[in-house]
Amino acid sequence: MKFKNQTAVSEFLLVGLTEDPELQPLIFILFLSMYLVTLLGNLLIILAVGSDSHLHTPMYFFLSSLSFTDICISTSTIPKMLVNVQTQDRSVTYTGCLTQSTFVLTFAGVESCLLAVMAYDCYVAICQPLRYQVILMLLCVLLVLLSLLISSAHALLHILMALRLSFCTDLEIPHFFCELAQIFKLACSDIFINTLLIYSAANIFFGVPIAGIIFSYTKIVSSVFRMASAGGRYKAFSTCGSHLFVVSLFYGMGFGVYLSSAVTDSSTKNAVASVMYIVIPQMMNPFIYSLRNKEIKTALRLLITGKPFICWLINNVEAINQTAVSEFSLQGLTADPALQPLIFSLFLSIYLVTTLGNLLIILVVSSETHLHTPMYFFLSILSFNDICFSTSTIPKMLMNIRTQSRSITYTGCLTQAGFVMISAFLENFLLTVMAYDRYAAICHPLRYTVIMNPRSCVLLVLVSVLINTADSLLHTLMLLQLSFCTDLGIPHFFCELAQLIKLACSDSTIDDILIYVSCCVCAGIPLSGIIYSYIHIVSSILRISSSGGKYKAFSTCGSHLSVVSLFYGAGLGVYISSAVTDSPRKTAVASVMYSVLPQMLNPFIYSIRNKDMKEALRRRITRKVSLL
């Protein structure tokens, strides 16, 4: 048997659920339907919770976080399967496979942790109702961010261990996505440590949350049985009914898949069984909460019918601690009601163009085998980040305009600020990594495949995500310590960190210092890396004798240079605007230049200025037309 080092592995083959060509159209339609139902159902839950002030409680904040996680789990697996079925190409790149495994591990871990957190929320609400607001209001954002950070670190550990493995000639994964256990089975090298790590992590990331859930419900049942009235017992149990169903579905399906793998040696049957825990729970969760929860049903009905929502009156006080802050008010770009329809239409169009453009880049890169290179791998990650960046800000703004409500919950505001920080700083890091990729390709062409091997590609992206998540968590933890006054209006269309700090009554010196230090580290260092890379690139190109060679070398960097100039130029423009004007509204309008426009224009820049992307897009469109 011939052994290959992992650096020589370029791609795996996803066998899928069946190899029968007659069943492929049925599977495509079935999974596309399930994905759309999952996406729409969970998105409706998020919108209903965000738009109804009655649901601005820890319980529903955790529910909206669970719905977002369900969307991410489904998006990590099903779209790639649909692309493979539609293109009749079962390949997935080495880096793409490890990246998919990372996202599946991360969000599966987050889901497990969130279910435990929601059980703790029920426990506090029933067993310690008088201390509920004090305990949960401070912990909401922290618990979600810690779940994300721990799960990301756990996934990174597994992937780092996977990068050490070598693989043989059999690279077929008998599954519809890159499951970590199936990847290990293809390895030629010793996987004892990897297998041991899987079992240890499973015990920790699933055993500990299950133990927490059991402990919480033991206390809950004990407290409920001590209640005198039957009505009180029913009301207490009803608040936990939906959560119990979701827990039973998620862990029951996982246990069923484990038993299936234990009693059968058929990889295809195991793959079919795995649909029960990686697809079905994510699709069913919105139905469980909408059918069994009266408040969610009411909020969904109001959201669908478009009726105005009931706003709660807030008593004015001189100064209130952050634990009593229930919501902020996003002032938006303008207070003129006549301009609201125009702004809604404009930003809805921008968001749709951004999402579709970047999604098209991801689909083209994943389906065209000649684009399975480090450069286009980083481009697809950049496109995914641009979608996340836009999704963090624009949908909430559109919902506020449509419902004529400018409010955003305290926890929702901090969560939005956290995701905006992660996406913005990750964009910095990705642009730097892409500059380093061009530096290696032009200055060290003979060593390019060694320098930018799949292990390095995945590691660079994962480290970038981990650093930016930790930075965002640090800022959020510092924000939790601030107290706010009666003026809770944010003169912006999203929760920007600097604007939040300006509203604080307490001393924010440390927060201001932390912002400047963070900008120097997470923005200044990446920019320095880009400048350093291009100095060496220009120096190498000028040493090329032929003008054709110089042009070819420059053309590979043209798109990236345009994107870098747009992103940092827009950021510099916003900084200058905030320095020369005292109007927060003008600064908010200027911030559109870095938080909205670059994400929309990036796909156009890469599709217009990049010959490979243009040809791939043309082939894909031609293929679609010929099928019609």
C-alpha cells in the first residue's frame, strides 16, 4: 500500500447517502426542501423574538441563539451536498473538508451547551424566581460567548490533531458531509490519540451538558411538586415543555445514531441515520417552539400579519445600573419618516445583492475543481465572512423600519456588537492572509505548495477566527461592567462598540484604552503585514525581465489590491469623518462605507477583474441555461 502525507492530499470524495443515480433528484429535492424549511423556520423565530418586546427575556434570547446555531449547522452540511448532487461531482477539497468538520463540531458543541444553558434558565426561573433577573441578565451574553469560545477551541484541537495524519489512496468518505470519525478511518497513520480525544471530548461536551440538564430538571421537579396549587404546577411545567421536547429530540437522535453505528457495519446506513441528528432536529425545533409556546405563536402571528407590536412603557429614573437596562434605541440613518421606505428598499437591495453575490462566489469555488487552490479557498472564506458581516447589521435595521420600532434588547445589542467586531477584524486578518498567499506565489513560486499547504490554510483561518472571537469576548465582558443612564439612544443603525461606550455613566477609560489597543493589534498589524507583503511582491515583479511576466504577476494581485483599498479606504474615510464632524448622524451615514458597501462590492471586484472566476461563472450560467 502506498502512503501519502497529508500535504499531498488535495481532495476527498463524499459518497453521499446513495450512489443510485435515479434517487439523486429525489434526494436533491428532499434536502433542499428541508434546508429551506430549517432556514425559514429558525429565521422566523429570530425575527419574532427580536421584534416583540414581550420576548426580550433571557429565555427567548437563548432560543434565538439556538435558532441561529441550527441555521449554521444546516448551512455547514446541506448546501455542499446539494452542490455535489447537482454538479454530479462528489469531490471536496482537503481544506474544505477540514473546514466543514470544524464548523459542524463547533456548532454541534454550541447546541449542546445552549440546551444546558436553557435548562439552567428554567431552573433559575422556577427555583429562584426572585433572583432571576439578577442572575440571568448579567450572564446571558457571557454564557453564549463562552459556549462559542469553548466549542471553537474544542473544534480547533480536533482539526490540529487531524492535520498530523497521513492518508492512503482510498479517500472516499461514506457520508454526505465530512464527519471527523469517518476522516480518521481513512488515515494510514496511527489514530489512537485522535480516537481517544474524540471519546474524551464527547464525554465532556455532551456528558457534562446532559448532567447539567438532568441536575436542573431534578431541582425543577422537586420545586414543582412542593407547589400547593395544581395551576401553579401546570404553569411551571409548561414553561419547560418545549425545551424538554427539543432536548429529547437532539440527544435521542444522537443516541440513536450511536446505537446504529454499533449494531451495523454498513456505512451507508450510518450516513442515513446521521441525518436524524444533523438535519431533523434543526428543522423540527422551530415547529416545537411555535406549536407548544403561546407567546411565540402570538409573536409569529403578529410578525406575519405585520401588525404593530405593543411597546412597554419604561419608567424614567436618574440613573440605572446595566442589570436594569432592558433595551437601547437605534436611531438609524435618519429620523425623517418620508425617507424610511427609500432606505428600506435601498438596504434590502444591498443585502440581497451582498448575500447572492458572495454565495455565488462560494458555490463556484466549491464546484469548480480548478479553483480548489489556497487563493480561492481564502476568497470563499472572505465571502462567507462578508455574508455574516452584513447579516449582523442590515436585517435588524430593516426589521426596525418595517415595524416602526427602533428598540433593541440589551443582550441583543451586545450580541450584535460582538458579531460585528468578529466579522470586521476577521476581514482584516483574511485580507492579510490573502496578501501572504500572493507573496508566497510570486516571491517563492517553487515552494508555494509547501508553504501554503492545506494544513497551513486551515490553520491560518482557524487561528484568525479564534483570535477575533477572544478579542470580541474581551470587549463584551468589559461592556458588561458599565452602567448606563436614561439616555439610551444609539445614533447609529447598528450597535457599534464606540457608541455604546459613549452612553455609559460609569468610567469608561479602560474600555477606551482597550479599543485603541485592539485596533492597533487587530487592524494595525494586519495592515502592516499587507504592506510588507506587497513591498516584497513589487520588488520581485520589478526584477522580472519580460513585460508579459510582470503583467501576469500584477494581474494575480489586482482583485485583492482593489478589495484592500476599498476596505481600508472606507475605514479611513469613516475615521476622518468622525474626527472632522460632531454629528453622530453623519458619522453613521459614513459608516455605511465600511460596514455595508465593501461586502457588496467584493464579489463584483473578483468576478470582473479575475479571469478564472469570470470563466467559472460563465460556465456555470451556461450549464444552467442548457439544463433549462
